[in-house]
Amino acid sequence: MYCGSRWSYDQSQGANYAQKVQKWKEMKKAKYARFSLPVNILESDAHYELHLHAPGLTKDNFTISIVDQILTITIKAKETSLEENTRWLRKEYKPNGYKRQFELSDLVDVNKITAKYEGGILKLTVLKKEDSVTTRNDVTVN
């Protein structure tokens, strides 16, 4: 039940309804949670790769920064301008800005990150530090 600016629920509506309300509140708080761009992340022995799906943009639309081990990818899409006498009959979307953040571990070298935008995919390569390459030791069970 909606009461002014607060959500409440009756016990008769059950815990499931309360969970839905809580989920809605969390989504509303997260500014970019609902409309974030999909990403695939892979790991090899020497590096990580992030593939961010962002079609229809140019490399100038991206800003990539690292502050306190937080990798932030910001995308600013520009709206196309129309001729002076042109008007929209219906406009259901407009270019939005997007932001994705990833927490980097201490095992990566933040000075060796490269980015390339090609075919609608932003590919970031994050190299691991030389001393962080994992070695495998087998342990026998007695």
C-alpha cells in the first residue's frame, strides 16, 4: 500500500510483497542500476578483460578513470540536432549517460590498463602485477 512518500504493507499481503517493495526502493536509490550496459569479464593468468557492450558510440563518448582502486567507465551520449523546422511526432528515448564501476584488487597494475573501442564493444585489458601470477602447488593427502 502506498502512503504518501513511504511504502508500507499489511501483514496480510505477506513477506513477498515487502520484499518487492524493498527491491523497488533499492533500485530507486541506485542511480545507474536499472539502465546499465552489460559487461563480460574474463580472466587469464596474466590479465583481466572487460568487454562492455555499447553500440552506436565513438571512442570520444567514453571517460575512463581510476580512483582508489575503483575503475569508473562513464559514457556520455550526445543527442543529434535536427534542422530548424523539424519536430518529433513521438520521442520515446533519448541518449542517456551511463556509468559502470568496478572495484580492482591489489593484484592488478593500474598503470597498465588499455582500452579499445571496436564494433560496439569497449574492451579494457587490465594487466596483473608480475608478482601476483598464481602458482599451483599440489598437496598430497596422507
